[in-house]
Amino acid sequence: MPTRWFRSRRDDGDGEIATGCGGLIAAVIVIAVVAYFWRIIVAALVSAIIVMGACALVVGLVVVVWLYFTEVFRVMFTAEPEEPEPGPGQDPAHLAYHGGPAWYDLREIVGNLWGTAAAWSLLLVPHLLPHAVVVAAHVALTWVAVGVLRVVDTGLLLVRGVRMVCPHCYHRLGYPAYQCVHCGRRHARIRPGRRGVVRRTCLCGTRMPTLLLLGSADLNATCPHCDRALEHRPGEAREFVLPLFGGTGAGKTRLMHGLNLTLSQATEETPDAYVESVGEEARHRLRDSATVLSPAVRTSPTPPGREVRGMTVRVGVDRRTLMVQLFDAAGERFNRSDTAEGLTYLGKASTFVLAVDPLAIESVWRSLSADERDRLAGDRSHTRDPELAYEQVLEEIERQYRMVRRRTRSARLAVVVTRGDLVGTASVAPGEEGVDVWARDALGLANLLRSANAHFGTVRVFLTSSVTDTSGRADASLGELLRWTLEEESEVFTSLLDPAGAPAEGGVR
């Protein structure tokens, strides 16, 4: 029994061992098989993931590129452009594309793509970088063009000698302001810049030129300092500022009318020449020059309270144009330094006209006979000393010239003895010694002329008659004065006037 039991137990153990070994071998085989096929499965899964990822990447790239071009088209061609409203002190005009919208569009495109595609938009870096480079190149080249156009425009003004002066506030204008012809909005800086290169667009949609050579002078110009209308279209032609000064009743107003009438009559005989008064006030005050200069008419002195405005006369000859601004201030303004300081147009001129009434000089008046004094008493002005007005104006000219670093030695002065038609028939009439000698000795202007020659580069003495003859023609002495005042301008203007009566070399140097 024990022996049988022992054998039975041994046989069972052997069987269990065999069974365990067989299971282990089977497990190893299964594991080996699974490991073999798992590698294939993993490789297949990885390959599938790579293929699917690549496909997704390609599809995503195609989608975001499509979104990019769609967004570019929408922003640049269909959407309202992003543009800040003009702030205080800025012109009411739309920004040009280089003035900001180019960068605004790029920023909006990138922002919208990030909001739509999030991190997928990073795939567009190869597109966005060239886009940014193109925008930067466009902006840079456009600003170079802006600079070139500004230099050319300014250079043309310098070459043509165009210097703009407001006839109301007397400020020198670097560039006038302009009003839109449709909505009336004021554009203070209508030059090539952020809001346009050769043209700009007003907020109302009106296109406006930005350069004088493209027609901005034809717009409604206003002074950027006093905001008053500039009816003479500044920048279109050279401007010649001619101040007339002297004592009260010295004859400045008649002299201004005489110069205007002389120009008008000279152009009547010259083909393609014209003279026209510019502005409502100039047309009103200069329209009756022939009547004012009639010997039977006495001209009242300019009222002291009247605002001093430049009477602008446009002279055109042979396609050349000159804007002559005549300033006639009341004589009372030249008697005190505080009132003369307000005449800042004196610093903008290079030629000056001092009107002297010979009858007002006390020594001259006393030298006349009683009959002559009775006959001429009504024509005598109230200013007794012409040097008073001269000294006040000289002081103001020197002060204003110093402000712009100019010397009065570069200026010219015409000392105009008025009422030549009256003194010519009196005992103080000039003889054969010449007008300059007569003014120095007979009129007692030696000190004035000595000072004038010391401070001005060129001084000339004239004896004028601001009257018309029986045929209505202005006196020849006005033509002589006008030739001298315009001799530094183009010869086409001085050629308007008959040179036959001009002296060869006269006057005081």
C-alpha cells in the first residue's frame, strides 16, 4: 500500500511538471508571437498616425491659406478700412494707404486669422513675413516719393521767387490753408504726406490736389494764421509787396491809384497783357482810379481807423504773372512807434515808397508868396515834418529785418515828392539842377536823404503828379516811378512802360 501510494504520487508530480512546462512554453510562444505581431501593429499604427497627421497638416495648411487669401480680399477690397478719426488740429481728410491703413490691414488680417484658426495660423508665417516686407517696402518708397515731391514743389517756389504774404495779417506763408469746394472743411496742411501723395480725399469724398504745380493754387485758399480768405490765389505767381508810407495827407492814396492806373493803361497797348484787381475790397477801392486822379478831385486822407489791407493787383504779361500788393496805411500810424509796430508787412518788403508833401514843409511854405499860399492852402497836408514818419518806419523796418537776419542795406527806398503838378507852377519849382539836388536844398530834405543813403542800399528821389491829363492818361512821372520799383522783377513787366522818358542815371545813391 505505501509503495503503491508513493508511485502514484510520483506519477502525479511528473504530470504536473510536464503540464507546467508545456504551459510555460505555450506562453512564451504566445508572447513571442504577440511581440512579433505587436511590432507590426505599432508600426502600422505609427504609420497610420503619421499619414493621418500629414493629411491633416496638408488639409489644415490648405484651409488656413484659403482663409488667409479670403481675409486679405475681404479686408482690402470689401470691408470698410480701419482708420482713426482726425483729431483736433488734424486735417479732415482720409489717410492715404501708406499713412497707416497698410499696417492696419495687416494687423486686422493677422488678428482675424488667429481668432479663427488659433495656432493653425502659425502655418502662415511664410506668407505673413513676405506680406509684411511688401507693406514696409510700399510705405518706405511712398514716403521717399513724398519727400521728393515736397523738395520739388518747394524748389519750384524758390526758383520762381514765389513768397506768399497774407494781405490781412501780413504773415509770411509757408503754405496756405485750403477749403474743400463742396463741404467747406478747412485743410491746413494740404501737402504730400500721410493723407495723400499727389491728391488727398476730404472726409466728404472730394479729391483735392496737394501740389501747387498740380493746381492747388486754384482752390479756395485761406490764411493759416488769421483764417481769412486769400482771394489772390497765393503760390500761383511771384508776390511783390510795396508799402507806401508818409505823413497824413501826403498823397499816398492818390499815388496808389496812380500806379494802378498807369499799369492798366500800359497793358491796354500790349498784346496778351492784363491788369486786374484781386478781391472785393481791392476792386471796390481801385475801380475809379481815373476819376480819383482827376485834377478837379481832392482825395480825403485814409481814415485812421481803417484796417490796413494789401490792395492786390495781378499783372500778366507773356504768360508771366506778378501779384503786386500795395499797402496804404493812414499817416497817423507812422507818427508813433506803438502803432508802427503793428505794420509787420514792412518786414516782408524789399522796396519802399516814402510820400513827401512839399507844401507841408514849413520852410517851403514860408518861401511861397501870399497869392501862392492862398491858392494852395486847400491842398496842403497836416504833417509838417516828413522825417517823423520816415524815422518811425525806418526803426520798424530795422527791427523786423533783424528778426529775419536781413540788412536794410539790401532794401530800396523811393522818396516820392508828391503834388508835382502844383509845385511845378509855384516859385519853388525845381530847376535844371535835378530832382535830387532840388529835394536836398530847396525842400530841406538833406538830413532825411543822408539817413536814407546810410541805411538803404538804393535810394532814388522822384517828383510825381498823381493826376490825369485832358485825355484821361496818367502822368508820365508815375510810369518812371513804376519802372524803378519793378526793375528787380522780370523785364516783361518793366517793358510795359514806355522807357523813353526814363532818365539815364538819376537819383541819389
